[in-house]
Amino acid sequence: MLRFVLSIAVALALVLGVAACGGDENDSTAEGAVKAQEAASELEGDATRGKKVWTLAGCGACHTLSASQAKGTSAANLDDVRPSATLVVDRVALGFQAMPTYQGLLTPQQIADVGAYVAEATRK
């Protein structure tokens, strides 16, 4: 229960932090997601920072990833899928099937960082 409450608190803090930074209020969600994906694709991700983003964003609640001791079962098992950083960036920025977009919740740099982390973690 404590883990759930902490996850919600962290997610709320991320949302409030991003909202406080401003942004283009006229940007549609789909358009914003594409812009975030394009921006993140141009950046070099840092796996060390990405591990922190993974934890703060609560990715392990849905995904399995041995490197983070995550055993989520409602989304892709990343140990099995072994996605590239590019695929992770696309999925996190644009969303896919049941996975929502994290555009507006994570910065393009954070998206690039989590992509680098997942890609590196699944190659070990």
C-alpha cells in the first residue's frame, strides 16, 4: 500500500512540476506527443538518469524488467521484448495500445534517458 501511495505522490509531483514549467497550452495531445517523440529522438539518452526516471515514473508497476526488480504483468515484459532505445522513446512519447503517452509528464530528455536505460538493461 505504501508503495502505491508513493507512486501516486511521485506521479503527481511530476505532473505538477511539468505544469509549472509552462509549455504550449494550445498544443493538442497528439501533436504534443509527436513533438516530444521527435525531440527525444534527437537527444542522447543517459541510462543512469533513465533508471531514476523509470523509478519515478512508476514504469515497473506495469512492466517486468529484471534490472530494476520490476515484476509488472499488465504490460510488455521488457526482458523478453528487449526493445531498442528508439522503440522505447516512441512508445513512451506516443503511447501504444493500452500504454498512455508520457508527453507532458516527462521531458524529451527524460524520455530519451529512460529509452537508454531500458535498452541497456535488457542487453545485459
